[in-house]
Amino acid sequence: MSRAIALLLAASLACAPAHAASKADKERTALIAQLRAHITELASDAYEGREPGTEGESKTLRYLGKQWFDIGLESGTNDPGHAWFAPVTLIGREPASSAALFSRRGRRVPVPADSVLVLTSGKRSLLENAPVLFVGKGEVIPPRAELAGRIALLLDSGGKGSERQNALLGGGASAVMTVLDGDRTLANVVDRRSRLSYGIAGEELSGDLDAFITAAALDKALAGTGQNVALLQKRAATADFSPWLIDLVATFEATTHETRVNTHNMIGRLPGRRPDAGAVLVMAHWDHFGRCAPPPAPHEICNGAIDNASGVAAMTEIARKLSRGPELDRDVYFLATTGEEMGLLGAQAFAENPPLPLKQIVAAFNIDSIALGPAGQPFAIVGVGMTPLDAQIAAVARQQKRKLAEGNAVNAYVKRQDGWALMQHDVPAVMVSSSWSDLARVEHFMETDYHRPTDVVKPGLELGGAADDVDFHVAMIRWFADLRKVPATRN
């Protein structure tokens, strides 16, 4: 080799890393610009907060539909009658009327109407002349034979109120009446429970009755029995406590107003070579709260820039990168869910009517509120230790020379994201994000902009971590879609 050729070869080798780095930097800059453009568009006032069943939904789905079609995805509904958009009908129920009457030995016991609240999960529920069984703090659920046909009287100061209400109703109680003998007031309950709540149309609703009564009102109802709330509290605190019937019967009635919302999940698919070998699922919720602040608030719209325009933006760019790469073995489904803010309802609807058998989903990755952290952070797994995916995700991290966050503190949020709805159907679903490895940063967002009109695109919107998340998801999906890495679907 001549000296001139040797010098030329050495020079070209020296320049190659710099050229590669330059190309990577340009791709990174372009990715961040794409993420910012998606988030800015979807979180603009023109989309009115992306509330299901509104024009904001129509604009959102049109925007995503164009993006996904241009990327090269196919419809993933596997339903010729509903290409791309899977209908989801939601039923909203708002408390309408509440009535409670108390009596003892056939005689009416007067209790102020504004000191008792009765709620139902159905359209109308009525319970007449039911005996009242005092269950203390509800730490032990009585046998069904003891609860059947009776109202369980529960002390609120025992804590875990809703959990114990549900356990008592599930155990056979005809209703639960909670005594507000702690810090909670009736106004607190009214503020929280009198809002519109949603479920999926067609679900069987039991019409469970929940009642709340102030301590002063219960004292009035117990007048003449030799008992009062203070004595009930004292008795409930004894080691040998057991439930007993109080000399009181009650009639409860509650009704709700019903609202119907027609909305949609959006499902795309990137076909693989072996669709019979199962699929990988990527999901993010597109919905938010719409107009959430009454006038004359300076800003009435909850735009949901981070929650969750960031997640939908990342999912779209993941699809773009995968579509430009080599063909995968498995199909990859992309699911933009509705109704997450209403209780993970879109994910639940997908699980109840999936476009492929759920057992064929080898891994599901949810993406939610990721535009929080800078680049270079470790990755947290929301759902760590709860699925068989951890070891494979760790292998991807080693391959990508990335660190995983230690511990499982982030699992405190596992029930608050769409992956939880799929986990209830035995789908291995996790949320993997670098933003969620810094819980202090996540909690600051929760305490400031989360579910507020201030969740908008700000000048300092951090997208370095979001770009990391896109690249890591691409690596994870390629891994789980590779039959050499993950050779068999679940049985």
C-alpha cells in the first residue's frame, strides 16, 4: 500500500465516527422536532381539550389517522365495518335524587334531610325497611347470611372507606351507610361523589347503595336507644368486637341522570412476516378533559400537553421508525385509547372486544405523560415484578447500554394507567419510561399541571427523555417481535 493511500484511508476512518455522530444528531433533532409538532398540534386550543364525544375527538382522530396512514400502517380493528376506529359507547351517570327515612319499632325517627346522602351506581335503587347492622371499622366482613338484607353501618374514621364499602357490598350487604365520624365531611363526599361517572354501555350495574350520614344526625337517629356515635366508636375499638343489630331500620332511595357518549378507540397495525406468531401492542390514550374550568377563568381548556399528547406523539414516532426499519416477525398493533380519564374505559373496551385473541399479545407497552425528564435518565418499569416481561426488558437495556431504575416505588401508579386494564385480563402490560424514573419530578407534575388548564406546551417543554423513550420502545418492540428472542406466544 502506498503512503498516500494509507494516509487517505486513515483520514477517512478518522472522519467516519464524526460523520455518524452528525447523522445521529440530525436524526435526534428531527425526532424532537416531530414530537414537539405533534404535541403542539394536539394540545392546541383548536382541539378543545380532546374530550370524548366532541368535535375535539373528531379532530384528534383525523389528525392521528392521517399520520398513521402516511406512515404506512394498516387498520388494526380487523373489522371491515369499522376500519381504524373501534366504537366505544360510554354511559355517564350523575346523582339525581337522594332520600333516607329512619324508623324504630314502626315509628318515624326524624333526621335532617341535608345530613344524609344516598347514592346508587345504577339508574334507580330502592331499599325498604332494612335493619341496620353495626360493623364497626369494617376490619372483619361478617358472613353473607348476617349481611343479607341489611344495611352495614360503617365508621369512617377506621380508614379505607371505599375499600371496605366494596367489601361489605360484595359480602352481601344490601347497602352500606358510612358514619362521617372522622375528618371527612358530608360536603367532601358531595364534592367527590356527586360528579358524573362513566362506564361502558352494556355492563351490568348492580345498583349498589352507598349512604353517608353525619355523626350528629346518627346521634339524633339513635336518641332514646342508650347509644350514640361515641359509644359505637368505643365499642368498635375493643378486641372482642363483633357486629350487632341496632334498634333502627332505614329506607333508602337514589336515582341518577344518564348520559350517553359515542366515542372511539383508534387501532393501527404494522404487519409482520408471521401474524400467526402473536403480536406486540403499543398503546397511549388520546383523550383529556375538554373545557375544565368555568368562566371567567383566564384559560378554560385542559389541553393535556404532557397528559397525554406526549404519549400519543411518542407512539406515532415509534410507528414511523419501525415502518422504516426491517420487516418484523410479529405484527405490531398501535392502540390510541379513549376514556382513560374516565376510568381506563377505552382500554377496558379493547380488552373486552379485542381485534385479536388477548393470549396472542406477547407484550403490551403503555405510554403516558412522558415529556417530563431530560435525556440520559434510567428507565423505570411501571408494573415491575408484576409480569413476565422484566428479564427481557433488562436484556434490551443491556443491549442498548441503558440503565433501569431500581426498586418498585413507581408501582404506586400502576393502577392509574391503561396497562392496568389489560393486566386484569392477563395481558403482560407495563409502562416503561425514563421520565418515570424520577418520582420527585413526576409528583411535582401531579401537584402542579396535572389535570389542570396549565398542562400546555411551554417554552421549556423537556423532550430529551421523550426522545429516549421513543428509541427504547423501538428497541423493545423489535426484541419482542423477534421470534429468535421471544420464540413462543403465551398459552
